[in-house]
Amino acid sequence: MNWTFFHKLGSPKWFYEISGKWLPWLAIVAALLMATGLIWGLVFAPPDYLQGNSYRIIFIHVPTAFLASAIYVMMAFAGIVTLVWKMKLADMALKCCAPIGASFCLLALITGAIWGKPTWGTWWVWDARLTSMLILLFLYMGVIALRGAMRNTNTSAKACAILTLVGVINIPIIKFSVQWWNTLHQGATLKLTEKPSMAPEMLWPLLISIAAFYLFFTVVLILRLRTEILDRERRTKWVHKTVLARQEN
Amino acid sequence: MTMYFENLASLIHMGGHGVYVWSAYGMGLLIIVYNIVSPLRFRERIVSQIQRQVRSSQSRGWNLGVDKSLSLSKSSNGNKNQRSGADREQKLTIARQQEDSVNIKAQGAREGEVE
């Protein structure tokens, strides 16, 4: 098997150049999808027969909750790559994912609380889904804090990778919490193995919003990563050329 | 496809759920804006830091990077005579501070190797 792509992927300079070309297009598609999904969900989708209009929160709540878990899983993979292959770019990705994942996790918790008030009659209950999601937020904050506490890049990379890998046990707990325990939280809306229980006029805007939030995450991750690359490679020739070229424009 | 709401008032009210739906979307907007603004500010900070670093190393006649041609061509453009004394002094101080921080970093890297 030809492994050159793997080594290229690990090269910060290569990533910086190629991502600069993708970024504007990804951003445009993300913005269009986001506008389509959310306006469709807010204005055009019919209300739920049980929950009325409050269910419209789903178009933000579900994509961000999905992303909060998915970003953590991604960080865990980056952690493995950091520990095994010591790939610089993987550690940079792990670092840049953390604040984005934390913000989405917070948003999922807040929108969930706002949705809970009209639906369950309470902002918060200590049930399995909500509690495990709160733990996910704490794990994100732990990774961010640990990074800030260490000055040496190599040591902090290793420590953050290990912490992320330990915390990944929480992800299946979040996923199956609605099946294993009696919870107030409703079961999964979307399942890969079954036909969706949602009406298509609600399902479509939801799927579009999910795609939009994933793309949005990709865009802001690339934004952060590019700066992180400049920061860590600041003593190389190509970074000096890049920043001086920006200055002359 | 038709709009579900007949007028703007009913869209805002949402059958009594307006407060919840709109505040949730407001929070969503806030988080989205944060995720765009925060990396852009980070970028501004790092780029101007590196620019200062490169310029000060050039004015001292040496370069933090490996690119000798770049530093030579820039310093031969008349950097030496045009700058006032105070300006030059200030630049030297900044450069010295940066040299120190580079030394600290190098020390840190050595510690990492030992470990």
C-alpha cells in the first residue's frame, strides 16, 4: 500500500496550503445549508401533534448534541494517532477540537433545558442522558484546562491524548443511556438501522441542519488549525514567507 | 411548500412556545458567532506576533528561521540608516526578550527529550 498520503496528511505545511483552497467553498456550502435547514425548520415545517411548536428546537438541539459526541470521538482518534505515530497535526487537531466541542456541548445542554421546560415542566433533571452529557462538557473543559496547565508541547500532547482516551468511555454511555435507564429524555429520533419515525416534512430540515452543523464544524476547525500550524511552525521559512506576504497585501 | 405561520405575530408567538423556541435559536446564534470570531481573533494575534518576531530578527541581522536570503535582502534595504536611535533601541529590547523566550522553549524541549 502506498503510504505517501498519510505522511502528506501529517505535514502541517501541506495541510495549510490545501485547506486554504477548500475553506471558502466549505464555508459557502455550510452557510447555505445552515440557512436552509434552520429557516425550513422554523417557518415551513408543521408543528408536532404532541409538543406543538416547541419541538422546533430539535433543529438545533439534535445536530449540536450529535456533534458534541462526534467531536469527542474524533479527538480520541487524534489522541491515538498522537500517541502511536507522534503526528504533529493530530495533536493540533485534538487541541483545536476541544473548544468547539465544548461550545456545542454547552449549546446542546442549554437548548435541551429550554426545550425541557414546556415539554417536561422542568429545566433540568438528573437523569442518565442529561447527566452523561454534562460529564461530557466537564471532560471537554478538563482537556482544555490540562492543555493550558502545561508549557511543554510534547508532554501536554501526551497527557491530553491520554485524558481524551480515558473519557471516551462516556460516549457509549451517552448513546445508550436512553435504553439502559428509565429517563425522561425521549429515545433516538434517527436510527441507521430503522426507517425514521419522523414525518418527511420534519425529517428533511433536520437532516439538512445536521449536515450544516457538521460542515460548520469542519470550517471552524480548519480556521483554528491553520493558526495553530502557524504558531507551532513559527520558526520555519515558509511561515515567515506566509506572514510577510500577508503584510504586503 | 407553504409557510406554516399566517403572519409575523403568530411566527413570533408560536402558540405560546415562542419564548422557548426563539431563545434557543438565539443561544444557537451566539455559539455560532463565538466559533467564528474566536479563531479569527486568535489568527490576528498569532500572525502579528510572528510578523513582529520576523521583523525584529531581521533588524538585528539574524534570522530565527533558516531562510538567510530573506533576512539579507530585507536588511540591505536600508534598515540601518533610516531608523532613529530610540526606535532601534526598543527593537533590540524586544528582540532580546524574544531570544530569551526562545531559549526557554529550547530548554523545555530538552526536558521533554530527557523524559
